[in-house]
Amino acid sequence: MTPPKISIIINCKNGEPFLEDTFKALDKQDFTDFEVIFYDSESSDNSIEIFKKFKRDNYHFIDGDSKDSLAASRNKAVKASKGEWLCFNDQDDVFLTNRLSEPMKRANQDQSLKFIYSDFEKIDQQNKSLGKGSFGKGSFSNILLGRANVGLLTITIKRDCFDALGGFDERYPNSQDYDLVLKVMKDYKFLFIDKVLAKYRIHEDSMSSNMINDGTIYLETANIAATYLPRFGSLVRISEMLTKFCYRRIMNLFRV
């Protein structure tokens, strides 16, 4: 059997509140040569039942381990996939209809591309728009210094590139996407699509919100940045991240 062009990786743990929206959006894709790898980390809600409701022949279930970090879970899901390209669609995010077709159009025009990403829209629990999510001009230096960002939900990365980089670095359970983006932009050809192709949901129970509230994501970011920056630049970036870390810890003490 011919492998799919794209593998969509969905990592889930108790994603019931928004998971139906995620799957409904996949049903509306105008590019259909894809598979879904649904990696469930021992959900205790109805996430698995929702998956079964929307399951297609090209949807595959992995019974994951809740003890695995998100980086490890994503790597395991990728290992089980077969697509030439990889996308990541978390349990509460939504792909627009052209989320897959736009990157594939660009990839067909330039065979040397290894990494394609786009703008995205932030939404709340009621699907209300909170504005665009991308900022700054995408470049290695701007991403490194926090002057620009790349939304994981917009990434389309060539499998051979992902594998060559060793996948997500499991030393960074909260910042593995930041680390991966830097590695790609340093050594591979990439392209930004100046269109909103996905919606990133912000809510208090999301994985990203939990990582920010915990504060450790800032320590990981500082550690990653320090591997690339000269001593002075490294100290500035580390100081910035430590300030954010301390702020989150203080806010947690007062439950803000």
C-alpha cells in the first residue's frame, strides 16, 4: 500500500471538551491524502469514544503511557506513522480547510523545502477570536531571541528532516517544539505562508497553559537558547526567561 503524503499527529489526554471540533475540521480538509495517528495518554474522559465516533480507515489509535512526556509521546506517535510529511494537531486546536493543501502546494513548487509553517489565529473556549498568533519575521535569530514565533499546529515538516534531527528532544518535555524549530531553521530550507491556516485554542486546562503556569517552560527555553548564543547574549536571554519563571511562581503562590 502506498504511504500517505501526510501524517497528522494528535496527542491527547482528556481532550473531550474540544476534540469533536478537531475531528470535524479534519473531515473538511480539501487535501485528503493523509493519515491520523491518535496517541491517547490514558484519558479518563470520553476522548477514546470520540475518536471511535470519527474514526476512518486512515485513522490509527495508539494506547499511550501517561507517564511519557509530551515530547516522548509525540516521538512515539511519529514512529508509528508513515507519511512523507508530518503535522501536529493537538486535541484542542482546529485546522482550517486548506491547512494541508497550502503547504503541499508550496512543497510541489519547491522540492528542496523541508519545513513549512503559517500564521494562526488564537481562539477562546467559545471559539471567539483573540487575534493572530504569529509575530515577527521568521528567522533563526528572531526565533532564538523571542522576536518571532512558530506555532506547532502550523508546522509541516518533511519526515527525513525530522528523523535526521532526531525528532523531538526528550530532554525538553515542555519546549521540544522551540528546540526543533531552531534546529530546522539553522540548517534547512523553510518557508512561511502568510495566511491563517489553523486555530490555536487558549483555555486554562490546555497543555500549553499548564506548562506556562508551572513556569518550567521558561527554564527549558533559556537552556536551549544558551546552546546557541555567545556568553553575553546567553546571559540576557537566560535573565529574561528566569524573570518570567519567577513571575509565574509568585503568581502561583497567590493563585493568580
